[in-house]
Amino acid sequence: MSRTHRILRVLITAAIALFAPLTFTTPANAWDAKECTNSAHKEFDTTGTNVTVYIQLCVWRTGSTYDAEAYVNWGGGGGLRKFDAFRMEVRLEKNDAAMSYNDCNLVSAINENSTGSRDCGTAARSGSGSGWTADATVLYNLDLDGEGEKFWDLTGTPKI
């Protein structure tokens, strides 16, 4: 190997050692405060296999901006029609007053996929102080059970 190649190799190795940590380093937390619930779950007695749904709620603050998010996972969907309705309203609340909300319709996703996951979040809101939480309610209607719409009220997050 020529002297030029050795010098070039040393320079490239030094550049990688110097700049690689800058390229791949991210902050430990992208948020200033965050609280989440344990994953709530419910098994639904549906046509064919039962559907089990898991939902975790989180609220976080970055600077003076607050967000709420629901992380939904399920198993046992797909195949036969399971639900006539499965909608979740996620709310960003301050002292139990809704500051922002989002209504997510998951009926097609669950009816068409044996397993899956979706996120449902609110629009971010500027604010201050404490008392911010994430909360959610699921409205569902099991296919062919004749009982109509029912509600599953989830436990909200601890306050930030």
C-alpha cells in the first residue's frame, strides 16, 4: 500500500471517529415531561375468534406544548366481520376539561386485519401549569349481537 493510501485511510478513520457520534446521537428524551398508563385491555366476544384490544395512553409536554396519544394494538381481528363500529375519542385534558381531541375510526382496520396497531393523537396545544392528562373513550358495536353501541371508558394518565 502506498504512503498516500495509508495517509488517506488514517484521515478517513479519524474523520469517522470524530463525526460519527454527532451523526447518530439523539437526546435521551425529546420531551420535558411524560406520563403513560399501563396498557388497558379488553377481550370482545366476536364472531369466529375473539378480538383482544390493548390501549396505552400517554401525555407529554415539550416546552410549553402538550400532546396526548393513544397506542392501540389488537389480535384476533380479520376474517369474519367483528364490529359494526369501533371508534376511539382521545382527549388532551387540563384539570378534566378537554383542550383538544381526536376521533379515530378503527373499525375497518380491525375487521380487515388479524393483528395490527394504530396511533391516535390529539392536536398539540400550547399551555402552562400542571393538571394535563390524556384520556379516551371507545365506542364499539359488536357485529350480530343485537345490543347496539357500548362504551369502554379508559383510565386517564397521571397528571403532568
